[in-house]
Amino acid sequence: MMKVTHYNILRVVLLCITIFNLHQSSYAQELDARVTINHSQIENTRTEVFDALQTKLTEFLNNQKWTEIPFRENEKIQCNFNITVNTYNQEENSFECSLLMNCSRPVYGSSYNTISYAVNDADFTFVFTEFDQLEYQDNQIDNNLIALLAYYAYMIIGMDLDTMAPMGGTDYFHMAEDVATAGENLGFPGWKAFGDSGNRFGLLNDYMDGAMEGMREFNYIYHRMGLDRMSEAPDSARAAIVNALDLLQEANRAKSMTKVAQLFTEYKRDELVNIFTKKATKEEKEKAYEVLFSIDASQSNTWEKIKN
């Protein structure tokens, strides 16, 4: 029998630590975010502050652990934050920006990535200096830039999980709600509850409304039963999407003032056209056109391509 010594105990402890670290290193944070700052509209200002903003936003989004879910490196959610600086007050360190954000996930059995969420936020406003340290504490949000980033991080994760499992993102939408509530108290635009159905609170509130459960169910079917099966069984995958369009239309009718369904058709526009202009039947084309036109008639020229 091996004699137990301090040396042997130390070896066991070190071995356990090594195994734990190797296990942990196989997992990663949830986001693979790329941030770009367009400050071409701002003249006669040192560019260092914009460079620092881009670097610190990228690090903050990618280094923060947002969930308890063990994401692997190749499972990170790809996302782009394209921020345009409209005005910058150097004395007050204040930025008035617009944000174009999109995130995507891979489609199984293909090299194609599909957009899982995209939004245009015209009220991306905050205060920042190049020496600021961005730190997130979910129970104490007193910085609007951190609130904005945390809100979108949770929205990205929630929308990604909704495409993977029925109502899969619910927990993270609740976290986004908590951030939005904290953000409303900071006095910056875009957070006001019931102020604008297209602002951050309004879109999330509508998406989580019970009347919109069909929209969330459609989101799951569209991705998992449709796109993810398109390479192996294109006809049945397309049929699943066509049948699920009823859920999308019913949800849109249930909350006729919401912009959620319309937002979906905007960032899925080209993808939807591609699905139904290849091998879809005449009946599938007609139904897709009817539903999509009823949701967003302003895109009629796009939807017309489906019938060709």
C-alpha cells in the first residue's frame, strides 16, 4: 500500500486542478462579438476615444460570462455591433449613436449561417471616457452603456435559444427585462415602458406577451424543423415552415400594433424569398406571399418574387 505523504497529497491536488482547468478551458463565453465604431461624422476630435470605445465594448461583450450554459468555442453566438456616432460632446463625454445589431447561428448540415435576431436602435446614447472600466453587476446597473450592452447580450442569447428549443430563451428575456427596468431609471432614451412599441422595452414586452406565443413557436419551428432539416429533407422542411406561417399570422393579428412579426420578416426577407422561389409548390408560394404581405405590405416588391 502506498504511503500517504504530504508530497502525494500535493500531487493529487495538483492533478485535480489540472483536470478541472482542462475541462473549463474546453468551454467559452457565449458571444463572439465584433464591434465597429463609425465616427466619420465627427470632426476635430481625437480619435483615441473611439478606438478605446471599440476595444472596451468588444472585450466587455466577449469576456463577460452571461449564463451558466457551457458553450463550447465553436458554439459561440456570432454577433455584430455596428455603431455610428452621430454627435459627440467632448466636454460632457456624451455620445448619441445609432446601432445596427445582428446575430446569427449555423444551420445544421450546411455552411450557411442564418440571422437569429437583428435590430436598428436609433437611441444608443451613453457617456464614456477612454479610461472607463466597464464592469457588469446584475443587481446594480447605474451606467447606461453597460445597461445597453447587457440588454442586447441577453436578447441575443434569448433569441438564439428560442431557435433551438420551444420558449428556450425565456429565462434570458426575463434578465433583459430586469436590465430594461433598471435602464428606465437612468434617464436615457429607448427604455421607457409603454412609450414606444418599437423601443427596447416595447419590442421585448410584445415578444414576451402571451398573445405572441405563436410567434415564438413559429421561430422554433422555422429554424429547427425547417432550416436545420433543409439539407436532408427539403420538401418536408419547407412544408413545416409553410404550415407554421399560420402561427406567425395569428400572433401578428392578436397584437396588430406590435412590430415584432414585421421585424422578423425584415431580417429574414431574403432568406424567405430563397426558400420559396426554388422548389416550392404553387400552393406554398401563394400561402407564403399572402401571410408575408399581410404582415408587411411595404415589402410587396420583395414578396412578389416569391410568386415567380
